[in-house]
Amino acid sequence: MAVQEQVYGFFIPRTTLIGIGASKEIPTKIRALGGEKPLVVTDQGIVKTGILKQITDLLDDAKMKYEVYDKTIPNPTDKNVHDGVAVYKKAKCDSLITLGGGSSHDCGKGIGLVISNGGKIHDYEGVDKSTKPMPPYVAVNTTAGTASEMTRFCIITDLSRKVKMAIVDWRVTPNIALDDPMLMVGMPPALTAATGMDALTHAVEAYVSTIATPMTDACAEKAIELVFTYLRPAVANGQDLQAREAMCFAQYLAGMAFNNASLGHVHAMAHQLGGFYDLPHGECNAILLPHVEQFNLIAKVDRFAKMAQIMGENIDGLSPIEAAEKSLKAIKRLSSDVGIPSGLVELGKRYGKDVKVKDIKEMTTNAQKDACGLTNPRCPTDADVAAIYKAAM
């Protein structure tokens, strides 16, 4: 029997710095990459918390010139990218620092793609559409969830279509990723919970992905263990540096897993909620996760049973299906413990959005086109996706 050839990649930043005080290395690292005047891409939340000033003070002390683009919104748009490109060019910047969570990193990646390759950000939707390398790029993370500071993923909302464009390109991987727990201690409990559940979703989807490998499995398993050990303490006490640092490692490991094994229909469906209603990504993932994985369970029973063990569940004497079901119950319990809304309607109300059943048809159509769904372990029909949305309402 002929063996089918298949080559697996493993994408990761050239250098990663994790630990208390790591942010002090930013000026040195930018210069080491050849940058002299970076554009700092961030958002108003980071400005208001004073984190931006902490970083610009470091740049000032190092006598480094820089420009700031701080208009990124929670679900960054094609307009954000366009505006950021204009600022970069006008200020004659030569490098990038992204500061924040996934939104800032995604926006900065989009800016870098257009700066180096020209055209519009829409030209790069899909897989590996760029042809030229990004500018020198340091990604400084302030949340423990998206892992966007180390991935080849860039998610940008197309305002005209109300769709999140999934850009997967090895060239957008930051040169240097930096996670400093001291930049995270001010995260409120709700954001800590949402980003932590985002990390869990990354690990779970990568673990049951159709292109998982032993390397991604090792990362996903450890990430799941760390989330279940440290997310509750991090939500309970944001000043707990042990929990904060552990969540840095958890989300980074989850990033290593999904950056290479990709994701699944949780993300494919969550992207539509973000694009359609501008709802926060982490909470959308958290709500959808048990519903999508309930659908996926029969495709990867052994994987879900192993996850239950990793999550600390006792599966002695249980059948494989019974053990697998315990992992879903554990996810729901963790989600509830950290304050995630019980459904999409409740989530919408929390943010002043009206999530409607009538919108499911359009979101289903778009979700089925999302690149993240390509590695889902079970292939859903449109009716299946619509049913999952309804169950999660």
C-alpha cells in the first residue's frame, strides 16, 4: 500500500521572552532587529490603564523615536488597518511594536502586511497570500488568552461584509514575542476569564484537530492542565503573580498548539458573532466551546476522555464515552465558575447587542466558509451549524 506523503510545519517566533520584567527588553530587541523608529499599535484600553506610558517611558529612556497608533478597537477592522498604515507612512516608521491583546496584535499584523506587500488587507484573506517579509516586529502581550503575539493568524473585520477575515500567513509571525505578567495584573476579572477561556478553546480545538501532531499534542495537553489549575485563581485575585505567570505559559502553549494544528468550528462560528454583533471573541468561544465539542465528540472519543483526565476528572471505571462526556462537563463548570454568560443572548445583553435567531442563517453560511473550520474533526452540515448556534443561544 502506498504511503501518502504529508509534511507538518511548526511555526513559532524567532525569540520569546516570558517572565516578570521582560518588557524592559523592548528597546534592545527592536534595535537588534534593525528598527530605529517603531509604530506602537495599541488601543484606548491600554492607554487608560497606563500600560502604554510604561512602554513609551522605556523607549524614551532608550532615546528611541516612535509613533503611536492607539485607535484599534476590540474587533479590529479594515479601517483600523488602513488608518494605521497611513500613520506608519506619514511618520516614516521602520518597525512595529504591538501592545495589548489579540486586537492590537491583529491590527499590527495587518498594518505590516500592507506596508510590506502593498494593496489592501482584503488581498491577504486566506492562507499564505503575502510574498514579502513583514517589517521588524516585536509583539508585547498584555492578556493571557489570544496568543496572537506568537501566531501566524490575523483576524480583521471587513466592515462592508460584516465578516471577520481569517488571514493565516507564516510571514505575520512576530519576530519576537514578549509576555510580562506585570503588564497583566491590572486585567479585570471578566477579561481574565474571557481570555483564559479563549486559551482553553485554542488548546482543545488544536488537540482534536485533524492535523494534530505529537508536538502540538504536548503543547495542548500542558496548556489545558495549566488553565484548569490557574485560571480560577487568576480570576479570583489578579495580583496573584504565580497564577498570572502560569496563565502566560498556558496561553502561549495553546498558541503553539493551534498555530500549527489550526482550530475548528468554535472559532469559525465565533468569528461570525464578532463580525455580526461586535461581541468579544473570548466569551463567544467560551459559550460555543461545549456545544461544538459535544457535536465533535464521536469523532475523537479517546481525545476527549484523555482531556477529562488532564482536567482533573476521575474517569476510573467509566466507558470511553462516559469519560469523554466528563471533559465537556468540566469545561461548562469552569466557564460558570469564572463568570462567563450562560448563552449568546445573555452575552449580547451584557454588551447591549440583540442576538437574534433570524441571523443564524447568514452566520451559518459565513461560518461554513471560514478557514478555521477546515480542520474540525467532524464535518457539519449547514443544519448542524445552525443547530449549534440555536443550542448556544
